[in-house]
Amino acid sequence: MEFRNPHMPWKNQLYFGDNLKILREEIPDEHVDLIYLDPPFNSNANYNVLFAEKSGEKSAAQIAAFEDTWEWSAESEAAYSDVVLKGGKLAELVSSLRSFLGTNNMMAYIVMMAVRLVELRRVLKSTGSIYLHCDPTASHYLKLVMDAIFGIEFFRNEIIWKRSHAHSDSKQGSRHYGRITDTLLFYSKGPEPKWNPQYTQYDQSYIDRDYRRVDADGRRYRIDNLQGPGGAEKGNPSYEVMGVTRYWRYSKVKMEELIAKGRVIQTRPGAVPQYKRYLDEMPGVPVQSLWDDLPLINNRSNEGLGYPTQKPESLLERLIRTSSDEGDVVLDPFCGCGTAIAVAEKTHRRWIGIDITHLAITLIRHRLNTAFASTLAPFEILGAPTDLAGANALAIEDRYQFQFWALGLVDAKPQHSDKKKGADKGIDGVIPFLDDGSGKMKKVIIQVKSGGVKRSDIATLKSDVEREKAQIGVFITLEHPTKPMNEEATTAGVYPPLYGKPVPKIQILT
């Protein structure tokens, strides 16, 4: 096994491929500070099947990703053997679960997750933490698997995240309460994981009740007890303060410093002195295990990408800031549309992302380039085609994966990550741009075709550019364009000066 050279300058890494293979072949032991993973759930069978033709045809690679995870197969059997033959607590657990569940979809999911979680523990540093995002469909089984791999003593929390405001499908015949939460299983690898407590704001009712006093500077404060709990038995000193003798929390010297700073007050003569605690010096309420205060992604959210199961950045920011420091390495082995990656970049962490679809890789690249522009740290995409032979092989294996890969080459945002192909009106991707002082957004529309290209494809693109009121149309093809195609593109003329020079209105790229 050959890992990447640890002495080379760091580049963030975005891998295309099976995360199990990449973990085993590319990621060294104790290399990662924090892991977040949001694997597909049985209750969300369309997690990896993101779009389909009107005929019902779906991406072969996406179907494979789904079926390998959720349907018992030769690969599931191999994963089961891998776990059981190594022995230990995990082997005993998985063997027992198979006796209980049989060889069904849930058991396939358990063994496929088990082999990956073993590798994730291996790559995690001793001070590292892992957050496994799951829903009630499989969380109870995954909790047992995590206990066996990480150890019961290193279970930290079951975090409940409120992911929607309300849900009811009783009109469709269901008889259960609305399912509006997900579970995050939080484990550490060792006894002393990195920990940076996060805080939320106080309720206004609490502020009005407890911080009702306001000093001459307009600062809200409350008074707090200065007496030492346990008195003399706990070693607290006894002396007189403002005419009152008690056992105090602080030494006489420290008390005199607080008095000089105006932090000790008497509400009336003879009353026990109290500590003056200012509201603006308090960090807030420590975050608890119920997370119901985070903004949700909906059709009005600015960060929404139209990607199934997209999580809000605030969710990832909370756990990344809590369990890692700036410069640490964050790993997401099911990175999807890249929320964990984007937040790691935002919070100045290094990162590694892995996904099995080029749609995810292209979305993440576009998201990073759009959100961070000139501040984006260097990163590399690994496992994607780097030459013509690789592009040809990808086009033969899965033309949709080829399409998403090609869109990534020009940093175009895919147009049908959240809809059925065919509903996109022939547009595969879009590049927005600004080229004058009006502030009006303009766009380049992209079409991709791997083979069988002809003049009529360019004529169609010309019509689509006019219909969509786009400024430029780009046709990306694996094959070289024919002479009639080039002639058809030329008839569209040029777009007025873009950044100082005219460009062809219709462009063909190989």
C-alpha cells in the first residue's frame, strides 16, 4: 500500500470513487482530525439516483452506488466475510445481526457501513472525533456497530437535529407522529478529543428576568453569590467584606481586586456583598444535545443547491468548530454536494472529500470556486479522467457521469441535479457572468454530448440560446466536430465585447 508523500506541500483533496477503496489505498493511519459522514439511508432510496430520463433510464453508476449499499449481493457477502474473519467484538455483533435480520437490504447496509467505519477509525487521530449522521431507520443498528468499533466508553452523545418544522402524511394512511429529526452519533477515538465548546444566545425572557439591572454605562448585569460553598470544611477563607464576615470564594487579595474594579456591590447597607456579572461578558448557553435552533434549507434558502439530502452549513459549522482547530484535517467520505467541505474551507480547516458520482465532484468544484473565489486554498481532484483515454472509458461506462465530469472542466453548474433529465430543456449546465456595470447577471448555457455529434446539435443549441435569452452557448463533445457543425456555429455570429474582445456566440469545445 503506497500512501501520498507526507512531506509534499498540502493540497486539499477531492476524490472520485468508492470511499472504501480510497480509504484503504490513499489515507494513512491517524491522518485525520475530524470525520463527518452522511451516508444514504434506507428511508431515502433516491439518495444516489438523482435524475432519470422520461423513459425511466437512470445513471448506471448511480444505480450501482445505491444497489451496492442497500441490496444484498456478492459485494455484501464479501464485506461480511471481511468483518467476521477478523474476529473480535465487531465480528460477533455482525454475525448475530445476520442471524436476526437475515440477508436483506438492512443487513447489506450494516456490513457495508461496518467495513468503512473500521477504516475511518484507522485514519482518525487519537484526539479525533467522528459524527455519523443517520435517521431512525438504521440508527439503532449503527449505534451497536459504532460501539463495537470505537468502544462503548468513547460514545460521547446522541445528538438530535430538528431538520424540518412539521411533517404529516396521515392523509396517505400513515399512523405515526411526524418524523422531523435526524440523529448524529458522536464518538471519539480516545479519551481526550479536541473540544471547543460552542454557545447559543440567551432567551430574551431569561435576560429580562436575570439581567434586569443596568449600570450607569448602560450595561446589563446580574448579582451572583460570592460566598464559598462548604464554608471552612472546603477550605474557603473567612474575613470581613463591607462590614460582613463570611466564608468567601476568593482570597482576600483577589476580593480587594474585584472591589477596586467595581465588581462587588451591596444592594443595601448590611447586605451580603454580591458579585456583579455583566451580560456582555457571558458566552451564552452551552450547546446541548438537542439542536433545534439551526436555520433550515428550503426553497427560500440562499445556500440551497437543489441537491437531495443537502444539510445546512450551520449544522456542519457547529460540529467542525467544536471538534477541530484551524489547520486540522476534516474528512467527509460521502461528501455529496460538499457542505462539510465548504464549511471546512470557510473555517480554515484542511479537508478531504470522497464521492462516487461526478455530479457531486462537479457541484463541489463549482460551489468552492463560486463561494471562495480568490481565497480558495489549493485543491486537487483525484480519480477523475486526466486524458482522452480516460474520458472515452468514462463515456462508455456512463454517459451521464461523463457529462458531469465535462461540466466540471469549464466550472459549469449542473442543471438537473434535482430534476429529471428532459425537464432541463436540453441545458446540461450554466455559467453565470457579469461583463458590464449594470449588475445584470448573464449566462452561458452548456450542452454535452459524448458521441454521434452532428450539425443539427449545433442548430438546436442556437435555438436554446435564443429561447433562454442566454448570451453564449457552448457545445462540449468528446468527438471532433464536423465541418458542417463548425459552419453552423459560425452563422450565429459573435457576442459583443466580453472583457474587451468579441467572442463567438456559439462555441464548440472538445
